[in-house]
Amino acid sequence: MPGKLKAKIVAGRHLPVMDRASDLTDAFVEVKFGNTTFKTDVCPKSLNPQWNSEWFKFEVDDEDLQDEPLQITVLDHDTYSANDAIGKVYIDIDPLLYSEAASVISGWFPIYDTIHGIRGEINVIVKVELFNDLNRFRQSSCGVKFFCTTCIPQCYRATLVHGFVEELVVNEDPEYQWIDRIRTPRASNEARQRLISLMSGELQRKIGLKVLEMGGNAVVGYLQCFDLEGESGLVVRAIGTACTLDKLSSGSAPNTNTHMHPNTAPASNACNSPSKDGKEPVFVEDLPSSSGPPTPFRALPTSSSSPPPFSPSKPCSRQSSSSDTDLSLTPKTGMGSGGSAGKEAGPLRTLLRQQTQTALEQRGASSSGLLLNAREFPFFTLTSFPPGFLLHVGGVVSARSVKLLDRIHNPALGNTRSYKLLDWNSVTADEPETRDAWWEEIRQEIKSHARALGCHAVVGYSESTSICEEVCILSASGTAAILNPRYMREGCLDIGCTDHRFEDPSPPSCGFCHIPYDELNMPFPAQLTYCYHCRRQKVPDVLFTTIDLPSEAAVAGKGCLIQARLCRLKKKAQGETNATAISNLLPFMEYELHTQLMNKLKLRSMNALFGLHIQISVGENMLLGLASATGVYLTALPAPGGIQIAGKTPGDLSNEHISSIQKRINDTIAVNKELYQINPPKLFALDPEVFCGINMELAEEGVGSPIPEPRHRSRLFRSHSESSDELSELDLSHGKKDAFVLEIDDTDAVEDIHSLLIDAPPPTGFYSCNTENMPGISNWTSGVQMFTSVRVLRLSNANLTNQGLNKIFTDLCENLLKSFYFKLRSMIPCCLCHLNFTVAVPEEELIQVTVTAVAMTYDKEQTQEKTAEKPVNKGSLEAEEQLQFPLELCADSSSSNIQTASKISGVAESTNISPRAASVDYGSFADRCSTWLELLRLKAHTIRRGSVKTSRRTQSLAHSVSSLERCSPLQEGRSRSLRSSRSFGGSSVTVVKMTPLSFLPGIRIIKYLGIINMFFIRETTSLREEGGVSGFLHSFIAEVFAMVRAHVAALGGNAVVSYSMKECVFMENPNKNQAQCLINVSGDAVICISETDQESSASTANTGQTGGGGTDGAT
Amino acid sequence: MSVELDVFVGNTTIMDEEVYQLWLDGYTVNDAVKVRMEGGVMDECEASKDVLLSDTMDQYRTFQMCERLLHSPAKLANQLLFQIPPHRQIMLIERYYAFDDTFVREVLGKKLSKGTKKDLDDISAKTGVTLKSCRRQFDNFKRVFKVVEELKGPLVENIRQHFLLSDKLARDYAAIVFFANNRFETGKRKLQYLSFQDFAFCAGQLISNWTVGAVGESSIDPSYNMVEDMDVDLDKEFLQELKELKILITDKDLLDQHKSLVCTALRGKTKVFPEMETSFKNLSRGLINIAAKLTNTKDVRDFFIDLVEKFIEPCRSDRWTAADMKLYLTHYTNSAHILDTFKHQVVWDRYMGVVKSCIFKMYHD
């Protein structure tokens, strides 16, 4: 009996009227844990009942403590009929189970009903007494900390990183049980909510067990997902990175000295040998065949594109799609590549090799059981690492597979066993077609892709699914990488033999860009150059990754969100035909997406993508693809060439037309360079002579080619029929070297190019990215606004073409962004960070896009200050010296580079700041400042900070102050008197900040209170009355936010970091006036304090947090 | 192709004050979009009409969801659904309870009943305030009236505490409640020139001097301070005592004495002295008759119309300036103290204090 759970029901407030006659409610509460239930007395005729109950005590196993939620039901007592339920509260008590986290859960929780939403609040106190039992960790994993954050949490130090942990739990979906036909929707939804809560608890406990077995004490980058498979069940799965974390005493600097041992001895065997066997064949066999075409073709190095049907780029693919159904005879990998002429041999050989390799590894794995299985994969869900951890990055690796769900129906899941949890791992351990096996397969593939890139690890790893009827696409992606052997234990990874390059430590600002694979045995034809920073190692010309930009990386200018969007129609089909059709489409889509990304990257004059996330969503009659990433200019990589437009044949399209498009493209590139302030210190690093100290040809060359090697041309082919004939012609007409050539051979291509140019740049004052850090911006101020937006589009026209659909989809995404910019205009200058787009096809003619992101304000004037202090010296010797700095002091390069960029761009920036500032509406953003008085103080502070005041700046300040006055609803004296004279009823609601990022600007996290993982279902049968679908979803999302905030506040926290909305499944039936929505959110509850104790912007943030109560009057 | 669903929810609820005002003013979404477009908001952030429409719809939804909370503003501070910073909450409440002077002028003194509510469309047409806005304002009056009706203690303070309004707005609401309760006639043609603020000022005077809870009444014991409706009903005892003032016009000696005292003081100080002298008796009779009749509920209702008819209009026709009026009333009030036989100084002051300041306020074009 290792634990005692105690709960006390204190009071309720704002309860709904349950008795129409008296306009009052006779409320009582049922408290349930496991199978034990307690009840409070009935508090008659009150909407604000005071129960003040005794302590209800539950004596339970700690296993149950981890799995079960505390279930609180508020009911209205009815003497004559059944008691009416008002609503429920589920409290996850996991955060109470580890000593460092919360000690008590106490606060007001919204009472939630699946039909009516929030109906009042209830005040509850929950405590847990854990007995010191030696066997405590045997069945349960109490004490293992979970973090959604995908980096080492702020107040911890990682002493060991153990590696990948995964688990999945399967059960029948209550909504598809026979009983669902006779019970109410409310009962069904509640059963579902409870079941998922139970399953998440169990899953977490099991992962915790694995972590303990590995010797770790925490899971970082914990990613839990639901697969609502319908008839075939409900899967809850999670992946994460097991770590041993040490709590840092406050004030001490985070230690970067991190050790890892993703693979311990037994695993390393399995890892080492096959990699040698596996790696060479890929190169030896595939390369020749790929370099077969005489074209000096170069496609998309280091990033993985799908196996494009067009043979030339095939070898660069490290991705595959497969349709593995019982009967399917299609090869596992390279489904799509079959179409390429003369290339059949390639994929087949690859397939054979991979299968043997897989067999080898599985043999090794099966002998030592599950745990080893987990360790077999050197995967890390982390996206950012302590400095020095990440040595080299190979590129994106990804794998997809199409599965049929009805084929794997498990007889073990009897339809009468309602709530018994079944674990597929245990029940069907030797069943080959379990979901575990599916994922295993995909992970193996990822692993072999990584190995082919010469990498021993995959970082920024994630998994996802898309389900439509019985078809399921499983996807996994990550970034192949080499991690620092010094931080590894006993050389467990296969880097021992790699080569001498790693002995020579690369500077951190460019080291991660250096290729990890062998130059002579490149996995795909890439164009390599010497690193523009250190000139010692080779770098690719473009780098795609799924991780965040390393903090030490040297970048020029600012980053920006780059999205590729794609729709593909498909015929409606059933079962296997459908699965095959989908898997046939997948490679084409990936290729298309990839081409789009590459083009857009070039168009922005950037050379690297971070945080790449490709989502492919399946619907009944279409597939949607959305790739999002943050583009950036890495100074270590060569400058991207422009984009050249070429006609298929000279007669095809008039030259004027082509040249007008060309002009537009060139203009866009020029505009973008300005916009993102990309002014790389290119020439100094490039020219060997400059490097030696001699100044030559400083300013002559334009965007041009710094490549010392033979001039390459990168080409993207629009069609199969492409031949090399036009080459010479192209060469003549376009003198520029290293340009990216876009072939216009049909109207589709014209459309594509037009759509390229459609992407509007964000309005002045806005930047956007989908990563944790915005490249080029670091001076955040306290304004934070997290938001979720959902948009559903109904396609009315059934006869849509792919082109038409693409346009619609692109416009949908673009319009969403435009809406955000408009709504958040009062925060300017600001950056939308962690823009996370999720697409879905909920019904045949519907496209749903869900976005969660955070807008953060930054200090534009700070950048300006620097400009004022140091005058710009473009092209002079002085500038050269400054720019060479990063070469010598690589550690500082990132920051100094930012400075450089801002210095150069400063002039242009300062000219447009004053009109901008004048229109800023500070008053409407309370997150920034709780009162306008404080704002003034903040403003004054900013003025104090500025050592150099230009007249322009003062003017802009004056402007913004006056605009404040305008928008403040009250005069100064008035607002003072108001605040002093008004009480807000004594109770205050803690302000809880939420962000999808792992940090809050200007605020230090002092304690992680535990993971928040909540699942809600909301249903309505009065859709019109609730304001239609928008009204329904609007209030539901607001309710979800409210419940997250309430739980965090009850744990004693004041913020949620790494927040994400994992699932937002919306279904409607307007004819029946019904709608249903499922939402799953997660994040880390934290306590944070402002970084500075001074009376500055941080103090404003602090008052904002305590606000709402009497404290506000005091300020 | 159509947007089926479109929502945007911020952790901190985003509210645009301009849109809030449009919503309060009863604009439809489409009209609001038009107004915003004309206002030039589109130039910011390169917005299009669709963006504006989407934003306006979102905001309108948010306001609709908030409206329930705004009906009992104290809830806004401790509800959990919307995270709204305190100063925004104050703004929301203050604006929600703000009203149009033109509208309130129409319903001032009327019974806040369903019958009046039915006439709102006429008032809307007359004042140009949208019907939706009229309804909101009317419901606000009614809500405040209902809540304070059942409360003890000072009226203004109660309103401020319950509805978290600013002092100014709370006083205005107190005036509205006071007028509605006593059903003062304000709609007559002769009273049309008076603004709501004129009446609100007068109401403030009446509340703080003539009601049971009026301050400075040492004779009233402290426990009495908490009676119901103490600020809403006029002090019956006081009204009764007002009858005693009649002596000033019924007693011929007193009247003459009073007149001569006032005339002596005024002589040479104003151009309209002859007119003052001739109309003294009429004016004095007017004021004192008003006082004497106040025990009658019907006459209480006509208090303002009486003031205008019996005093303000005669003075105006004699072309008194505001300064003349001030001078006259000051001396008229003070001279009564010198009258040896006049024993009702306290009642006199309580009466004349209010009447004087009311007339000052009401004496304009």
C-alpha cells in the first residue's frame, strides 16, 4: 500500500441553475479514485456552495496513482428523480509523485461537461503521501520526471543522455463499442475522456519504467500522440529521450559537459557492424546508377527528398513510402521509384540489402528483449543541444509507410471488455503485424538512412500518423547527425573508424555544417565547397534539418518561415487499392514539396532550413502536404545562387515573357535580401587571398559564385523528357554561374512559378519562424501572446484540378498568416515564433488548418542603439576587420554576427521606425504591461538605456506615448482613483502565461511542476444556438485554455512552456444541428520569475502575473 | 468554396477597443467592417477585407461570450474562461455600462418596465442610437436598478461596488435610478433644453441632501444609516417640515421684511434690479409653494417642471444673467436667516441649498 491520496472539496462558485423553480442548485460532489467513491453533503439552494468537506482518503498502489486520474463529479441532488450531473473535473496527480515538483494541488478548477462546457468552478485540495517502500520502483515509475520541452530544461543539467524511449498502448475506442448504441453521448464522451486519461497514465508509467531500467531519471522531449483508428481501436503512443538530469542550484551556470550513451555495449554491436555492411553497398551500388545521366545534375543535397519518380535525383532520397498490407507484394521501399526508366535495379538491391540488414538487427534485438529494442535506435527527440554536443549534421531523414487498419484487427480485443487496458506489447508480442512492428520498421528505415549519410544518430526525431477510414500513413522524420564522441560513453557509436576529421575540432559556429559523410562516397551527388568560415572542411551548398538552429551558429540577417503547400486529388477507393494509390502518390508529393521548399529558399536568398516538418494528410479524395521550416542564411555555407528561368524550347514561350518572370524573380530576391537583412560577409571568407590578409576584389562580385571548384549548375527538372540538349544554350543565355534553373516547359510550370511569387512577405515589423529561436532576433521584450487558430474551408466545386486545389490551399495558409499579422499588429515589432501548422481533411470536401504559435515582442530600438553607437562602414577595411572576427573567435560569432547584420541594416531600419512606432497601440496588449502607468515607466526605462538619442528616436517615443494616452480609456488621475477604489471581489485569478517555446522572454524558470497532458471532448446538439461551428469551437478552445491555466495555477505554477495542441479533431453535422470536437493539449507547467529584480520590463510582467486582485491597486 | 469555420483564440483575450465600441453601438458585423475600412485600419499590416471580416467576427464572438460576465462585472475578475488583464477588464466594464446622453435623456424618469422597453424602437428612431444599443443601455439601467433596489447603504457606493464602475459613471447611474424611482417628469417640452448632465447634477444634489441617507444629518442615529432605499426615497419627515416654510409667504410682515432685506443687498449690484424688485414676491411664492407641495408624490414628479415654470422662465423673460441669478438666490437665502420670526433655518438651508444649486445648473439656454 505505497500511497495515500487525500482530497478535500472546499467550495463551488458560479454554478449553473439546475432547478428552474427556485433558480438555484442543490449541489454535492462525488470524489472517485480507482473504484473507491466518496460523497460530500448536499449543499442546498446555493450557486456558490461551501462544502468544506473532510479529507477523503484513498489508499492505493503507486501504480494506480500513476495511471488513474482523480475524478470529481459535481451533481445536483434531486429527491424524486435521478441526480443531474453538472460536470466533472479530472485531476492528474502525477505531478505530486516526484519530490521536487508540486507538493499540493489546490485551487479553482472549471467544472467541465462534455455537452455544456464549463459550468462553474470548484475548489479542491489534493495531497499525496508516498510511503517509503523499497520496492517502490518495481511496478511503478514514480519519480521519473517528464518534460515536453525538446531541450535540456532550463534549471537542469544533463549528466547523461541515455537515448530513445518509446511505448504504445492500445484499447478499444468506447465510441465504437456496442454499448454506445444505447448510452447517451455524454456517457460515451466521458468514457472516452476517462479511458484516454487512463491510457496516458499507463503509457507514462511504462515509459518511466524503461527510463529507470536504463538508469535515467527523466524523459525530455516527451511526445505523446493519439491515433483514433475508429473501429480498430485507439492507440496512445509516446516517444522521448531518456536522460539523467541534475537540478542546478539557482545561479550556477548550466554545465555543457554532457555525457551520452545512447547505445550501450550490446546495442552497439547491432549498431556498428551492420552499418559498415549497410553503408557501403548503398554508395557503391546506387551512386553509379544515379550519376548515369550525363547531365551535371545536382539535386537537393543533404536533405532527403522523396524518391522522385524522375530518376536523376533518386539516389539522394533517403525516404521511402511503402504500402505494407498482408497481401501487398509491393516492395517495402522505393515504391515510387519504379517508374524511372532503367533504374529498376537500384531500388531492388536497396530493398534486399535493407531487408537483410533489418533481419540482422532484429535477431540481435530480440535476444535481449524490449529494452534493448529501445536502445537500438540512437534517436533523440531533442531539437536543441548544449554547445559542443552536436558535431555534424547530415540532413533530414524521413520515412513513411501506408498501412491498412482493418487488416490488423486483433481478436484479443473482445468487444465486451470495456475498460480493461490491453497492451499490445504484452498481448501480441509475437504477432508480427502489431503497431509496434510498424513503427519498428519505420525506425529501422530511418536508422539506415542516417547511416547512409554517414551519421550515427538521429536528432530532432518525431513520429506522426494520418488516418482516413481504414488507411493510415505512418511518418517519422529526423535529422541525421554526428554527436560529440567526447560526450559518449566508451565509443559506443560507430564513429571510431570514421576518419580523422573529427579529431580536429571544428569551430562551433560552423562545425555542424561540415559534411559527416565521406566526400568520395557521397550518398547523393552534392555540391561541396570548403566551409566559408574555417575553410578546412567541406560543406554542402544547402542544409535541411528538423532541429532548431544551434545557438552558436553563425547566421546572416534574420530567418523566416518557409512553407511548401500541396494538394493532390486521388480517386476514392477502398482498402488495398486505396492504400496503393496513396503510396503511389506519396513520393510525387514529397518531391513536389521539396522542390517548392528549395525554390522558396532560393527566392529568399537563404541556404539552410531548420525545424523542417513535413505533414502529409490523407482524406477520402485528396492528399494534403504541408512542409514548414525556418529558412536562414548560414554564413558557413555558400551563398545561394539566384533562380534562372528557362524555356523548354525557345519557341515555346516568348522571350519577353520569360524575361519578365525572370525580372520579377530577381526583384523578389533583392527585396527579400533587404527584408531579411542578409548581408553575409561572403567575400572575405571566400577569397583565399583576402584570407591571407590581402585585399582584393572586395566589392566586384555580386551574388555570384564563390565556389572554388568547377562550376556546377543546379537544375530542377520539370519533366521526364528533360534532356541535356539545352545545356549549352542555357549556358550562353544565362551567364550567371551557380544559378538554380527553373524550366518552363508547360503552363503548369508557369503556374508554379507564379505561386512561388504569391507568398507575401510579412508586413513591416513582423517576422515569423517555426523554430524555438528566431534567427537574428534575441532581444525579446516581455510581450507574449500565444494563440490557436482553426480554419475550415469547404470546397464547393467537385471538379477541382490539382492546380486549383493548390491555389486554394496556398491561399488558405497565406490568409491565415495575414490574419495573424493583422490581429497582432499592436505588438509590432514582433515575431511569430513556433508557427505550427497542422492540416487535416476531416471530410470529403473540407480542409482544416490548425495553427498554434506565439507572438513575442522584441526591442527594435536596442538594435538601433548599436547602429547609432557604431557607424556603418560598408566595404571598408574596418568592416572587413569586424567581419573577420567570427573567423577567429568562433564562439562569439553568432552574437557578433547578429550585431553585424543589424549594423549594416540599421540605417534602413531606422528610417521606417518612427511612423511605425506612432501607430503602435500599446494599450491593447496587456500581457506587455498591466497598466499604462507601468508602460510609461517601461518606456522611460527604455529611454534611460539608450545611450545615444537621435532626434528621430525621441520623436518616435513621443509618438508612442501620445498614442498611449489616446488608447488608454482613462485619464491618469482617474485610473489611479479607480484602482484604489475598486475591489475585484477579493479573489484573484493567477495569470498563467502559455507558450509553445521552451522559454519565456525575460523570465527565468525556477521549477518544473510536471507535465500537463489533457484530453477533452465537447459535443453539442444545439449548434446554431451556440453561434454555429465557429462559436462552438471558439468557446471550446477558450475553455481548454482555461482548464489548462486552472490546472497549472492549482499546481502553484504561473506558466506553461512547450505547450502544444496535438490534436484538434472537429466533426459537424449542421443538418442535425450537431458538432463534436476532440482536443488534446500538452505542455510543461512551471514556476517562473522575472530575470531582473530591477524595476524594468520584467517587473511589469510580474505585476501582470499577480494582477486581478488587490495587488494591482498597489502598483 | 467557402470558409466554414474560422476562429482565433489567444491565451490573453485579444480585444480591439475600436471593434468593441462598434459592437456596443450595435453595428452588424458587415457594417462594422465598413466602418473599419473607412477608418483606414486596412493600411496597417496590408490587411484585406477578408482579414478584416474574419477579425471582426472573432471579436464579436468574444464580446458575445463576455457579455454574460459583464452583466455581473464582479464575475469578470474571478472567471477563468478569459484571461483579461485588469485594466482591460475595467475598460470593458466601463464601456459596456457607458450610455448615450441622448438616449438616457429619453427614458430618464420613466418607469423601467417592459412597456418602456417596447417603445425603444421609437426612441432609437428619434435619437439615432441603434435599437441594439438602446436595448443594452436600457437593460443596464434596469439591471442596476434591480440590484440596488434590494441593497442597503449608500446608493453610489453600492453601484460602484457591484458594477465596478468609475465614480463618475456610478453617480450617473445613481441619478438614473433616483429618477426612475421617483418618476420625475423630464419629458415635457419646457424641459427639453435640459441635458442629462443637468439632471444628473440635480439628482446628485437631491440624493445627498434630501434623502434619508443624506449626509450631515446628525439627528439621525448611526444604525439608521443602513436602511433600505435610504438614498432612493426622499426624506418624508423633511418634506413634511417643508410645509412650515409657507410662513415666508403667508405672513405679510415676513414677506415684506424678506423683500426689503434682499433688495437692500442687491441695490446697485445688478442692471436688472428693478425687475428683481417687482417680481420678488412672485418668485418667492413660487419657490415656497414648490416646497410646500412636495409631500404630494404627484408634485414631487413635477419638481423640475415647477422650478422651470415658476422661477426660471420668469427670470429668463426678465433677462437675468446667470450672475444675476446667483446673486439673487444667495441673498434670498441668506436674508431669511436675519428674519427674527423665522424659526426654520435648518429646513430652509436644506431646501434652499439644493434648489439654489439646481437652479444654477438649470439656468441656461
